[in-house]
Amino acid sequence: MNGTDQRPGGAHHEAGQAPDPAGPAPEGFATRVRSALAWRYGSQVVAQIITWGSTLLVVRLLDPSDYGLFAMSQVVLAALAFLNGWGFANSLIQQESIGKRDIGQAFALLLALNFGLAILQILIAPYAALYYGEPLIETMLYIQALLFLTTPFIALPSALLSRELSFRTQAFANIIASVFGALTALGMAWYGFGVWALVWAPIIAFAVRAVGVTVAAWPLTMPVFNFKGAGAMVSYGGAMTLCQMLWIVQSQSDIFIAGRLFDPYELGLYAEALFLTLIVTGRFLPPLNEVAFPAYSELHKAGRSLGPYFLRSVRTVAILTGPIYIGLALTAPEAIATLFGSKWMPMAPIVAGLALIMPLRSLEIICAPATNATGRPRIDVYTSLVGAVVFTTGFLIGVDYGALGLVQAWWVAAPLLLVFTLTLTLPIAGVGAWEWFGSIWPAIVGCAAMAVAVLALKTVLPDWPAPFRLAAMAATGALTYSAVIWFGWRKVVEESWAMIRQRPASAPMPGDRIQTTAG
């Protein structure tokens, strides 16, 4: 033994010397985290503007039944994707040091798994079509198998770049991929290809992204198919793979269960409502987790507490996602009529119901990086297992009551999973329950005030066209929420703004050097 901590993700320090949680962070850490967040979120915002600009046009050209068919195929794709080996690539981020052999072994695992998954999906396709009673699903799954072939060339380069908190080149790759995906979807929908616009758009986007990040991380190490000495990688990646499997069960069981009982139209309404309400959790929280994971790993290796950074992440997520979701719940009919058109109006109550519970979902999702970065992936396994059980049970009960029955299953399952996740995560992050609640309190007060203002406005608002009603309600809600946060918690606003501008505010980020004076 060389006298250092050899645990995966453990802090590297001399034997007999306890790391000082308040000691200096890795040099330039706070600045690099801000830069990573700025690039990752900046690219995500641009990419989503592009994607949603095309989506709002495509959704008017396609029918709900097209989205229902697409949702059926996505269940199969997601059910296999948990084995795509992304956890093996992420293990390179968590390890204290890596060499060419480690990278080559991860590359080999990714190639073997994903080529195998592509073949497996082709074999499963006829049976999936038979299960759903939709012959078109078979052909769709044959083509969607191409997605697996791009995964190794996205996962490995992205992990290597993320390890260094290098997100600038990834940002450009993501934006360019979004442009190609959006143009593909819009063009094919315009020329009457129907559901195939939804099938081919992500394939093109994934392929372009793979080229972009591979070039950014070039040269890649050749794959090494001799896995001797890869025990730590396989162990960590295996735990992440199990988490992904359980996550798939949790997130896709509603579509899987409903797909056989609902017709494509009803399923399309629910699936698109779910997609709309998961935009924030599915599009804007993963970038935060992508930055948080290597950041937490670096803090842990330096022996520093994750608590301050974790609380800032929680506070930021609560302040940003709370008003978006509560606002969507309050304005669902007007928003659907304005953005999607009259043929999608039956989706409004589904959207409103799902939006109410999504703030809790957001707060649960951001917990995993803290436990994974400290070398405790089994906690993610436990929470994923509980989530798979409570969500699937809820959907099995709720499906008999239609789409709104599935929404009510969300109301029960999401709070239960959040409580369980926090029980295991907060002690590891070094955060107390009261501290955590205090970090989301500004968002709670702001959303409550916003809801009162919008509901009061609705009682006196004339019967204007939907876009005008939506504009009035959105403006009232936004102004009320902003005023409450600004006058009640101005420092929180300043910290968030400083984080975006990459400049320290009055309350430093973890890693900022703090000068103290006596008295």
C-alpha cells in the first residue's frame, strides 16, 4: 500500500492526514464550474430554442396518433438503452486517475454492448409490433437501431471532455446537432412523412453530435478488448447500468402499460403531455447533473464538503423550475391552444396535472450526482429500485382510469420517491433536512404568491383569444414571482446572476477563496 485512499472516488491524501473540508479547493475550481455551467446551459438554451421552434411547427403538421406510435417504439428503445454502457464511460470521470488502457477498455465495452443492442432490437422488433398490435412498429424499430451505433462515439468523448470540465466544444456539437435534427423533423413533416419525421430526426441529430464530440476529443484511444484490471470500471459501470435499467422501468412503465390499453390517439395525448412537462427535467436538469458530477468528484477527491454546492444547486433548480411548472399548470388550456392548436386541447388537463408534481421530480433528479461522485452508486440503485416499484404500481392501478389516472399515480409516487431519496442523499452531501427545506423556501413562497395573482386575474379576465389570455396571465405570474424573489431574497438572485456571469457574488461558491477577518 502506498498510504493513499484507494477507494473509487476517494480523496487522495497522505496517510494519517485528514483532509480539511474547509481547506482550499482545486485551483480555479469555482471559475471552471461557472464556465462549464455557462457553456452547458448556454448551449442547451440555444439547442432547445432551435428544437422547440421546429417542434411547435411539426406538432401542427402531425397527428396525436403519430406521437402515440412513436411513444410505443420509444419504450422498446429505452428498455434496451439501459445496457448501452454509458456508466462505463462515466466511470472515467469519477476515477482519480486514468490511463490509455482504461480509456481503451471503456471504448471496447461501449462498442461491444451497443452493436449487440442494435442486433437485439432488430430481433425484438416483430414481437413488439405484435404486442402493440401495430405492424408499423416493426419497421420503426429496425431503423431506430441505428441510434445504438452512435452511442460509443458520444459517450466516450463526452466523458473525457467532461472529466476536464470542458464543455465548450460539446456545446457547439450539441447546437449543430439540434439544427440538423430540427431541419430533418420539419422537412419530413412538411412533405407528409408523418411519424417518420419523429423517427429520423433523433438519428440525424445523434450522428452529427457523435461526429462533433469525437473530433473535439480526438485522437481517441484504440479499443482494448482485454478487460483484465477493469474491475473498478465494471463495478461502477454495472451499478450505473442497473440504475439505468430501474430508471427505464420507472420512466417508461406508464407508456408500456397504457400502450396496450389506450388507442394511439389517447396514448399520443398522454405521451405528448408528458413530453411537454418533462422538458425542464429532461432537457435542462441533465446539463446541471453533467457539470455537477465531475465538480462533486473533484471536491470529494480534495476532501471538501459537497454541502454548499449541493444546496446552491437545489436552490437554483427550485427557483427556476417552480414557477415554470406552476405557471404551466395554471395556464395549461391557454398554452395548449396557443402553442399546439385546437386539435390538442384534450391534452390540457393532463398537462396541468403533471405540471403540478414536476417541481418535486426536479428536486429528486439532481440528487444522484452527489452520491455517485462520492463512490456510492449503490444509493442510486436503491432509489431507482424504489422509484421503479412505486411508479409501476401506481401506473398499474391508475391505467384503469385513463390518462388522468396515470397523472394521479404521479401525484402519489413522486413525493414518496423524493422523501426516500433525500433520506439517503442528505447525510452524504453533508446537508440537514432543515437546510434543504430552507433552500427551496423562496421558490415555495414565490410560487404561492404567483398562483394567487394568476387565479385572481382569471376570475376577471375577459373572454379574449387564447394567446392574449396566456400573455396576460404569464406576465402577471412572472412579475409577481420576480417581485417576491427580488424583494424577499435579493442575495439569491445576485448569486444566480453571478454564477451565469462567472463572477463571484457576496456568497462564494465552493472553491472561491474566502478572506476572513477577526471581529
